[in-house]
Amino acid sequence: MTDTMRITYASDFSPASRAAFAMALRLTKATGGELTIMHVLPSPASMFIADGYVTEETWNLIKADVHSRASQEMDALVKEAVNAGVRATPQFIDGSIPAEGIVSAAEHAKTDILVVGTHGRSGVMKVLLGSVASRVVATASCPVLTVRMPDEPKQ
């Protein structure tokens, strides 16, 4: 009996997470594993408009738009994986804090390795913006492969 490696790639659809996708594909192909492509959908609280009131109808429209855009992005990633010869399963995590949602879903799926992108921020920017990748590395029970976004070419 062979043990298939379960690889989870967490994406926010940013350029930094796209850089990690190529590595997730390579790792999945090299191991003959199964790839789960995960995205954490924002909760309404994370889309809060300061000092404003948004009706339930407006929230529902915003949520539908966010879900629609995420589905389009996810479909493109799954198609790219399939074209690369990788079995890929999409997974949406609804309304969670990204790092917590990623870690929880990976543990539930008994993920063997998580692949995440990182912007490579440091100093004040990292303190101000935080790092989902850092929190995933610190709290995940499985190994986490972080892939840094390539630096922009200097002009």
C-alpha cells in the first residue's frame, strides 16, 4: 500500500502566493501526491467600512462578488494544475482569520506539507501588516514550505 502525499497550497491569489504555486505543482508532481488548493474567503468583519453602516443586502452583494472573483481565480489555478498533470482539489474556507483557517483545514485534512507564499516583508512593514505565512509556520503541526516572491528587477 502506498501512501499518497497530501500537499496543501494556500493562496490569496496575490503575486506572492502565485510564486508558491509553481513550487506546489513541482512538489506534487515529484511525489505523485494530491494537491489541495485552498483559499480563505474574507469574513464580513474583515471588510468592515469604518464608521459606516452597510445593510444586509449590501453585505450579501459584496460577499457574492468576493465569492465570484475567488471562484474565477480558483478555477484558473485548478485548470493550470490539471494542465501540468497534477490532481488538484479546490477548497474554500469561509470567513476565518487566514492563518487560523489554513492551519485548521490542513490539520483536518491530515496535510503532509503546506505550501505558502510570502512577500518577504521585513521591519516596520512586517510589524504593521503582519504575515500570514509567519503565523502559519508558527502554528501548523505539519511542515510548511514558504516560497518568497521574487524581487522586482531594479531599473
